[in-house]
Amino acid sequence: MSEGKEFGTYGDVHAQLGDDHVALVEIRRAPNNFFDRALIGSLCDAIDALDAGGCRAIVLASEGKHFCAGANFANREPLTDDSGRHLYDDAVRLFETRLPVVAAIQGAAIGGGFGLALMPDFRIATPESRFSANFARLGFHHGFGLSVTLPRLVGQQAAMELLYTGRRIKGDEAQKLGLCDRLVPADRLRDEARSLAREIAISAPLAVRSIRETLRGDLAQDIRRATDREKAEQDRLQKTEDWREGTKAMSERREPDFKGR
């Protein structure tokens, strides 16, 4: 299925817009699609441009093996730039977008990548897709607005379990919990995501936008409040021995030995 005509490139994000008013927004940092401030800012810029360019629905996808493996702890840059702007300020921009978004989730959505996967309105996944909010296993606080988005989708109890344990769940369990809306074989993933996006784009765009604003309510403002606390707690916990042990254990592919200090 055609994915559309060239629209523009924004850093490592590429956009195509079809005659059906459906856009493909693709992250191009294969194979793991780690994010940083620049990538999240590029996503915002691409979506803003599409909103002004006649787009009615977006398919968010990634090249490579995984949808998004979160931040790259082996080559981590500061989350705040010289002007004081934090990565989560652009995360809030993503939640402020007015366009419906359907995510195509292949491989893993881990940590902050899990948070990114919960920004869209809908998620299409495969049985092999994997989701994990692995922050506690690293010794620090979750982020990217998961304080709001995860309980909203799966309920408070399931959210607490996933955040406390950091365990990975595959596509079938994710669908049962409500994390993904449709489960399809990997070779149908993008076609299914585009099919849903096209169903949305056929509807009256002003009506869809109005309905979306009603249903999402104060989500963006809630995300801003949540990320203010999330980033403060992340900054605090990254000064602990447990954080150093958690990241070391991850790099050594072993179970961490936390001391609570």
C-alpha cells in the first residue's frame, strides 16, 4: 500500500502525506530508535507542519527492529538544553497536537519509548511487540507522562504493577490490558495502522477534532503537571547508588542488587 508523497524531513523524522489526507511520520534511528531532545522536537515539528498542511490523521512508525527503546544510557546527553528547555517540554507539545495519531508498534517500546507509544490515540501492535516501563529496575522514576497515560489506559492497579515491577509484556497481554487496540501479524502492521487512520480521515475533520478535544479533555495540562514531578524525581534518584547499580546491571545484562541508598 502506498504510504504517500514526500512531505518533509525533520532531523531523524521523515513525513509523507497521501492524497487520502493520511500521513506517515517515521522515526529513522534504526535499529533501536533511541530518543533525545532533538528527536522529540523533530516529531513535534513534523506534526505541526502536517497540521498546517491538510493532514487529517497520522500513522506514527519507526524504521528498524524496535519502535523505540527509550533513551540511550550508553551515550546519554543532558535532558535540559542551555536555555533550560527540558525534553519533557517537547513531550507536552506532542500531547498538544490536534491531529489523531495511530501508532504502529513493532518490536519493543521500552522506558521512555513506552511513554512515547502511549501518546497516540490508538496503537496497532503484533504478538511479538513488547512493552515495559522498566524505570524501577534502573533505580529511578518513570517519565514521559506515564503517571497519567498508563492508569488512563489500563487502570490504577495494573499501572502500579507495571511500574513497580518493570516487567515486560507482549502483544497479546498488552491488548487484553488495553495498551493496544488491534493485534496483527508483523507483515500487516503498517497497513492496518494506515487503514484505521484512513477510516478516521474519511470522517468530517472538524467533527473529529471537536470530538477528540472533548474526549482528551485536559490531558496535555495533566501531562505537564505529571512531567514536572517526574523530572524532579528522576533528577533526585539519579544521584543515588541504586541508580548507578541499575544502569550498570542493565549494561551487564544481569539482575540488579539494590541497597536502597
